[in-house]
Amino acid sequence: MLNKDDATTMRDHALRAIHELMDIVYLSKDKCSPEQHEQIKHGVGLSVGKIQMEILEVINAAYPELDDLIEDPGHNTAT
């Protein structure tokens, strides 16, 4: 059974992986041809989707409070 401390560590690693993948997209914009950049964006998108659906959703199912996409109900974004 996945405990909360381990789930938090795994979530943090998964989110860092997504951040690193997004850095590839930003780097490729000026370093690759437009076609190559689009291929890289597509690959990163697929990878991020896999991380979200096959790793983060498993963690979120066990510990919904760790879901980084859920807004804090106590936090009002309206000003």
C-alpha cells in the first residue's frame, strides 16, 4: 500500500519530470526547424499525458489532497 510520504515524493518527481519535458519544448523553439519543433511538442505532449494519467492519477486516487490541479477552496483567486 502506498503511504502518503512516498506518494508525495513520487508526485514531486513526476511534476519535476513534466517541468523538464516542458523545458525541451522551450529550448527546441529556436534550435530546431518548425517541423522538428512540432514533432518535439507532440512527443512532449504525449509524455506529459502519460505521466498525468498513469502516474499522477494513481497517486491522486490514493491521496486526492496531493492533486496539484485541484484549487485550494480556502484560496480566493478573485480580487
